[in-house]
Amino acid sequence: MIARTLAATALAFLTLTAAAPAPDVAHFPQASTLRLPNGVIITAQISSDAPIASAAVFVPAGLAQQNATNAGIAAITAAAVLRTPVDNGKSLTAAAQAAGGDVAYTVDPEATRFEIEAQTSALPQLLADLAKALAAPDPSQFAAARTEVAAAAKSDENNPAMVAYAMVRQVRYQGTGFAFPQGGRSTSLTRLTVADMQRFAASYQYGAGTVIALAGALQPGQIDAVGKSFASWPARSAPQPPSVTAEKRQHEIVAHRNIQVPWLAVGYAAPSQFSKDFPAMLVIQALLGRGGDVHAFSFGSGGSAETADYVGAYYQYEARPGSFLIFFNGGSGDIDAGLKQLEEGISRLRSQPLPEELVTRAKKLALGDYYLSVTSLSDAAWLLGRSATSPDGAGFEDALAARISSVSAADIQRVARQYLADETVAVVLPVSSGR
């Protein structure tokens, strides 16, 4: 996820060369939204471009709902759901593949999200199968699911960017389950049991807080069928995740034998996705992200070999509060010099108004990043589901584009002053003799 995000701004910058256009007020297909009596939200965007459809199902339990003793249970439960027999003994995954589709999961900060893409005619039954598997993940699949999650967690431990990201989260989200790694730790994974999985599965079965977003060549009857599959979920509201207690100016150093060069992540506070400051922070990300005019802030080496290689920026806006991270790879030069120039650039961003030309350029890039984030039906369903939970409802999709376009230099400076102040710095070092 981080690597994909870091690459996105470069693509947007190459494709946008004209002045920033006014966003199309109806860029996204019109959406219909239905709230079931139990609180489940069904939202859909109909498009007949191809005879396929995609669904994103958000259940209100993610990393933030875990704790130190059961870290990793969200991923294990989701992996077991995909393995649960649903159709003539087939697993949910096998049923989706037999219908010419696929199913996957992502554990977000405050939700577990299941994505299904298939022929339109097969989608209602697959979602009915998913609802059954969500309600009762197969206990016999627990061991295989835990092995799968442990392997993914081990892979993350070998990735210096993910290690640095996990270190920043551990500080900034202290006291919540989001402080722990995506797949938990080996110590917590080995302690988990089938009973833990069953308790976690029960913890996300809430009507209010569950969102099913549909995109593609759908008929009204198919949308109604999806609603019936989730109509029996309990009519209760999911609890709010615990509040965050973040330490400030915390520096972390880890000796990591699997890397050859140092890596560094600098984390700042940031507004979450439905904050009034979110559009301005997206423009700041465009300024500081790969492809943006970072050298306008004397940030980075500008091609010089003296400073570390700037990898890019990552904005975690689905967490509350959000986080904004900048990554360096120290293999190309002095990582301390890179950090110093970053701090100087952030200081200028906070203290000096930006030229209007640079603001226009940054807004153009931010709009491009936003529009290019939707390149598939799965992306469209994800964005629609996320929008459906906003105060604007599904209209958030188009409203956000208009808000990005209206960001001013004063907005950028105000948001930079408020959020880009108390940083958390995580350094991942290779093991060497004498260190």
C-alpha cells in the first residue's frame, strides 16, 4: 500500500501539464444510497461499460479494535472468512474464482474491508456467501489463516520502509490497536485461539457501521438482493475506537540485520479524511510528494550525492487522527543531511506564504492524484464506500475535488502550522560490527 501510494504522485505529475482545471462537478457516476432498518448502508454506482461489478464491504472492526494481546486477530479472522466453505463445500475464495471473479481483504485502521469482483449475475450470491462467512468463520481454517498472516507479517519485518512505518505508528497511536504491526507480532500470533477469532467475528456484526458499496453493471433487483443478505445483522451501533495518546518528538532506532543501508521515516500529525483540513493536506502532500516541486523549499539534494535519497510521502488519512510520513533511503548519501533539509523545507512551508503559481501547480497535482486513485471497479467501490460514511454521504467524492480546487496559500500555511510541527523520527539501521 505504501509503495503504491509513493508511486502515484509521479504518474500524476507526468500526465498533468496544463493549468489546474476546475473539477467536473459530476466526475463520478451518480450514486444511490439505501439505509436498511438495521443501519447497514447499501450504496451503488451503476455503469454498463462491462458485464462485471465490484463490491467493497466494510465491517466496523480493524486494527484499532485490536490490543496488545490479540494483535493480528483482525487479519486472521479475515483470512479465515475467505477460507470458509459457503457453496457446496467450496471456500468463499473458490466460489468467487468459479464465478470468474476474485475476493480479497484489507485490514484498515478502523474497518476490515472485503472486496469481491465478478460477473454481475454472480455478485449477489457471492455477497450472500460473504455475509454467512463473516457471521461464522470456519474454526477448522484458523490454523491455516494464522500461518498465512504470520508469513505476511514476516515479510513486513524484512521491509525497512514497513519497519519504519510500524515504529512511527507505535509512537503516534500509543494506547490503540493501530500501534501494533499489520499482522501482529509472533508473540501475539502464537497465543491466539479459535475462541479469540470467534469473539472478534462477533465484535464486528453491527448494522450501523457496516457499509456495502457496489459499482458496475448492476440491476435494481441485484442491489435489493444484496440488502437482503445483510438485513439480519443486529441493529446496533459499532463502538468508537479508543482515543489516541501520541508522544511528541520521539526518536526511535532499530538495528535491522536484513537491510544494507539506513532507512528513515519522519511522521507528522495530519487531519483525517473527513476533516475540513483534509483538502489542504492533500495539496501539501502534492508539494512534498515525489513529483512535486520539493526543491522550492530547499528540500532534498536536487541531484547532489551529499544527502540521502528522498523516497516519497505517504498520507494515512483513514486513521483518526491521521498521519503524514516522509521516507528516506540512506544508501545514496548522508541521511542526517536529508533530514536537516526536510526540516528546513517544512519550516519554510509553515512560515512563508507560497507563490500563487506554486499553489496552482500543487492543486493540479493533488487533483490528478485523486482522480488517478480510481483506475478499476474495485477502486470505485472503495472510494464510494469511504464516501458513504462521510458527513456529505456519497456526494463526498465530487465535493472533495471541488474543495481541493479551492485551497488557498493561506489554507496551506495554516494547516502546515497546525500539523507539521512535532515530528516522530524512526531510523532503521543495518547491523554492523561495533554498532
